[in-house]
Amino acid sequence: MDFYYRFPATGAVQLRTLTGSFDPDDVHPPDGAVEISPTEYATELAAMQLQTQLRRAAMFAEHEAQKLTDYTALTLLGLPAATAARLTGHVLDDPDGPELPGPLGRES
């Protein structure tokens, strides 16, 4: 038998599955938890999972932007594109690197 709980202090939800012989009236929520319906549990869990995915995507995008910023700074200082990419983790679309403006750019 499944029991669903929300912890109002943290916003966490919990699914507790009990097997065997027991009286459901003897099952009480953990400290600080309130019992919720399976629908509430599923809805709140899905919202938490979506928030986690959004946070992870934002963190990944920030990390990628920082790698590009670092890569650009290093190439403007004169490091070869391949070296700058290796140091920053930036993945080059063009293995020869982008053409940079100004005196530090490569000339064909």
C-alpha cells in the first residue's frame, strides 16, 4: 500500500510503500509531513522534476557561455585556437577556429 506525503517546511514530497500485514490506521506521517493524495504527489513531483531540468539547462548554458568567453579572451591574447579550446573546454565548430578581428587575427 502506498502513502504520499508533503513536507511543508521544505516542499519535498515522499512516497512510502508498505508491504505485508498492517493496519493502515496505524500508519502515521513522518515528523513534519502531511498526507496528500496520489494526484497531488504526482503533480508536485512533476513540477519539481521540471524545475530541476530548467535549473540544469540554465547551469549548462552559463557554463558553455563562460567557456566561450574564456576561449575568446585567450585567442585574443594570441593563443592558438586549438590550445585555447583545449584549455577552456570550448568545442570548436571549425577546427581551425574563427577568424578574429584586429592584429591578433589569423591572416590567410
